[in-house]
Amino acid sequence: MRQRREHFLPYQAAWLNDRSRLKIWEKSRRIGATYVQAYEDVRDAAINKGALDVWFSSADESAAKEYIRYCAQWARLLDAGARDLGEVVIDSEADIKALVIELSTGKRIHGLSSNPTAFRSKGGKLVLDEFAFHKDPEAMWKAAEPITTWGAPVRILSTYNGKGNRYYRMVDEARKGNGWSLHTTTLATAVEQGLADRITGKKLSPDEREGWLAAKRAAIGDEEAWQQEYMCQPVDEATAWLPWPLITACEHAEAGRPEQYAGGDCFVGMDIGRRGDLTVIWVAERVGDILWTREVVQMRRAAFAEQDAALARVMASYRVIRACIDQTGIGEKPVEDAQRAHGKSKIEGVLFTAAVKQELATIGKQMVEERRVRIPSAREIRESHHAVRRLMTAAGNPRFDADRTEAGHADAFWAHMLCIHAATGTPAVDFSAWRRADTDAQTRAVGQATGGIDARSGFGIVRSALHMIGF
């Protein structure tokens, strides 16, 4: 089949020439990525040997229509014997339809919506366009990936839509060499390689290209939008409590490895889950002024007896000075059982009130900012730490929360914060009433809450903590 290379700019040709089975493209908007992808798909469906059905999905129906128009155009130019089947019902029960063209090989190209159900029980080449903008990229990938079980190609193309989503993580993993072939094309790169020339219909000088790019940037008028949508620089969510750079700066290859335990004092945090959320036990050893993660135990839908046994193993394997356990809701009994088994002097139950979560998150963030913790370089742990958001309630009070997903509810983050608290804090107390209490009452309360610490010095400790977290 004769290649139509004159239609493509260098970055488009580089994508087309890359025959890797797994390709991912981080790209600027409107640089002709879908255009060249349509050519590749027609080529793959039209070849006589090894022809493939193609399943294409974009973020909205209009994009799917544009893609099918490109495919029809390429089929005509390549004399591929295309037949437009129009809108075809793919799943009558779920009312899922696709725009379909059939080539002379009998293979079909399907343009679908972003409904994950559409990909169930399908096979062939998979193309996910503007993947970061699908309504639910996680569910889409979970439904679509099995299409490739028999070794068919996968193509993922998208502009960024923030950080933390499936697309962002896949690009990040591709950079680490996990088998995906990564292509990156900013608008500046595309213009340098002739995009503005093609748009204006004339050969531009380097200065004219720079002027065209500057005018485009000025027209957008939003630096974040420019960086994210045109320069392949994802914008982190402003509400993320721990930005990615803070998290990754604390990662270490030797963290999370029990065999690295040096026999020092250890501290434990345990977040309790039973059905949807994970149960996570976080163990850290104090080495100098650094809390080195030695082990992270994660359990899903584990019976309480299994959770008790896991905690007992941890308590026996390390020299645990203190363990802080989520006592909220279903945590009441596990905390009582742990105190009975290991002693109240070592086990503290922590009730997750809004004020206590703020205390835990604030002190934990300070430790992360000062790089006084070392955590495993593991995707699920990284994502759990980044998932927590600092939001403001209608009354103007801060609230720390995370979306509940299949991966949990930031359970590893809270287990880690409890571990840090075990190593650094006095017993976690809900301090929300302190602003209304008189000094004498505060002094007496501290003496009770700290289990014998001198009342005046105890109040000083708590007053300092309150000042640090904004009370």
C-alpha cells in the first residue's frame, strides 16, 4: 500500500513510523494527532495479512464523528474499498451504538463514545483518544484493556487534564521504561516542524513562527491553560495536600523493605477497613531524625481476625514503641482487642474527627516537607498520598478528604500519618473546643489527655501544636 507521507509533518511521521505495540502520545491540542492516527488505523485494517478490527473511543461523540470522517478520507485515498455502515448497534441492551466503516478485508473501524461498557467482549486494535478527558478513565481502561489480550496494538493519545488521573500515571510510567513507547509533542515543537506554515498556507521564517506562537499564547490569556493544553505541562490540583514533587522527593528504593530493619525503635499506624476501604498497617523505624518506612501491609476485605493477626506479627517482628490505630466506627473493637493483646501503653486509639485529621495531616506534611520520612517508590502509595485534598466547608473550616475509588480511600496516607503521629505526637485530641475554654480548664484537660505530663508543660506542648495548625 502506497504511503502518503507528504500529508504528514515530522512529528506525525514519527508516530506513524513507530511500530511498537504499545504507544502513548502526550500532546498539544489541535496538532493533527487524530488525523494521523486515522491513517494508521485504516492501514492496519486494510492490509490483507494481519488486518485488525479497530475500536476507537474519544471523550465525546463529535470527536468520534471527526475521526470516522478522517478514516473515510484515508480509505478513499488508499483505495481500501471502504463501505460506510453508518450508525451500528453494538449492544442493544445497553443502547450502545458506534459509527462504523468496513474495508475490503472485511475488517471494521468503530468510532465509539466514552462508555466503558462498549468495550466489553470486543477484540482488536484499541485507540483511546483524549483519554484524560473521558468521564471515567479508570473504568474505561479496566473495560478496554482486555481487548488486547491476543497481542493487538494499543494507542493512547491525549492532552493533559491535571495530575493524578490514569492518563497522567501511564505517561509517568512510560517515562520509566515500562514497555510503552512515549511520544511528546508540544505546540512549540509542532510549530517548529511546520504546523503554523500549514495553517497559514505559506512558508514562515523562524521569527514569523515565533510571532505566530506568541499570538496564540496571548489569545489564550491563561498561563495554566497554555502550559497544560499546549505545552504538555500538567497542572497540579490546587487542593492537593501533598503535591507530587513533595511525595517523590521522599521516595527511596530501600524504604518498605523489612530486611532493611536495623533493630531500632519503630512506630506503627493502622487505618482500619473492612469492605470497601483497605486496611493498612504502616511501620517506620527511627534512624537519626528520619522515619524510614520498613513495611506497609495492605489488606482488602480481610476479616478482623486476619487484621489482628497481621498487627500481632508486626508487633512481634519490630521493637514497637507506640502504635496509633484508627478507632473511628468499626475501629472500636480492633483497638480494644489490640490494647488487651499488646497493652494500653503501646496502643492508642485515634478518633478521626475533623480537627484530629487536620492535626495528623499538618504534622505529617511538615515531616514530608522537611524530608524526614522515607517511603517506598510504589504507585499505589504515591497515589494514596496525593489523593487527599484540603477543602473548605461552608463555615470556613478546613476538611481533609479523598475520593473513594477502587484503590481505596487514601488509606495508606492515613496509616502513614498515624505512624508519624505515633513517633512525634502526644495522644491525638480533638482540640476544637479549646478556643472556647479558659486557661485553667485547658491546663486540667492537658494533664488528663497526656496521661501524667505536667499540666503546665503539657499545655505548652499543645498550645504550640495548635499554633502550628492554625488554631
